[in-house]
Amino acid sequence: MYWQSATGRKITLAEGDITRVSADAIVNAANSALAGGGGVDGAIHRAGGPEIMRELDGIRAQSGGCAAGSAVATRAGKLPARHVFHAVGPVYRDGRHGEGELLASCYRKCLELAEEHAVETISFPAISTGVYGYPIEEAAAIALREVVRHLERPDANVRQVIFVLFGRNAYETYVKALTSLSQQPAP
Ligand code: ADP
């Protein structure tokens, strides 16, 4: 299942484990302490090896961590990628505490980092939709909106965004969101 911009840039949906998908950059759903955790964060550190955490230790020593809505870049250790962008999503409360804007900001920041690092392919998990409790339908719509906006920029270096969804339910939710996006008339 994929979407293509007028300029040939693509969004692809895949179901599975993000640590097994090759891309120039892999996005992690980190926490603001950059301290490692469960979920996709645990999987990325396990598969990537200790080099990633060593680099995060340096960032933490300098800046104390990373605020929700932002992201920091490290190398990717043993992962099939050049970079990991550690994005800190919002913890979902009730949707009235700026969660949507913070989640959108995570995607924008990762896409900015992608441009800075001359990344052409980037893979995203469904940030905030696990332990942080963001309803996945809403999170999918936000993620797709921000990525489409970026891919439609004439100067974007990124040419493919892969959403790697964990489990059938997450995958099907994104398929639905992408289908409804593709059916909207072009502006
Ligand atoms: P958060 O704290 O941001 O909610 P989680 O890691 O708990 O982060 O979950 C984010 C999303 O990543 C969830 O949809 C979860 O199912 C998914 N996920 C967990 N492990 C993996 C993995 N190995 N690859 C891709 N997605 C994963």
C-alpha cells in the first residue's frame, strides 16, 4: 500500500519490526530522558547495540535530554541504517493538552533532521501510540498529514517514507487513513 506525490515521492506502509527495515534513517519513539525503555525503543537499542546509548549519554550530559515534540540524532550502530532519530512524543491525556501539536512537531523535527543529514529514505513507527496512549486513528492522520506536507515541498531531499506498523491492527488503521487521504481531491 503506498501513496505517491506529484513529484514521485512515496509513502509506503509495512507491517512488522522497524529494526528489520533498511532505510537511511530509522525513527525511534524515545522518552524525554533518552534513557531507553520498552516497546520500539527497547527493540532499537537491542538490535542496534550499545553504541547508540553511548551517543545518547553524551547528548544527555550536554542538554539533559529531549523535550516532547522534538528529536535528536545518533548513528545507528548495527541497524540497517545510517542514523537513528530519537523522537519524543507526547503522553496522551485527553487530547486537550496540546498533544496533537506536539505529535505533529515530532514528525516535522524528524523530517528536518532528515533534510540536514541528506536522508532519502526514512522509516517511522507509530510514535506515542504504545505506552504513551495516543489513539492510533488520530495519530495516523497527524503523521500522514505532516509527511505528505513535507513530501510535497519542491525542495525535499526525502523521497520515501516508510511507516512500519507493529501488528495487524496498527497496519490496517494506517491503510484506512492513507486510503482516505488518497481519495481527497488534489488542492
Ligand atoms: P510510545 O511510548 O511513544 O507510545 P511505544 O514503543 O510504547 O512508544 O509504542 C509506539 C508504537 O511502536 C506502538 O504502536 C507499538 O506497537 C510500536 N512498536 C513496538 N515495537 C515495535 C517494533 N519493533 N517495530 C515497530 N513498531 C513497534
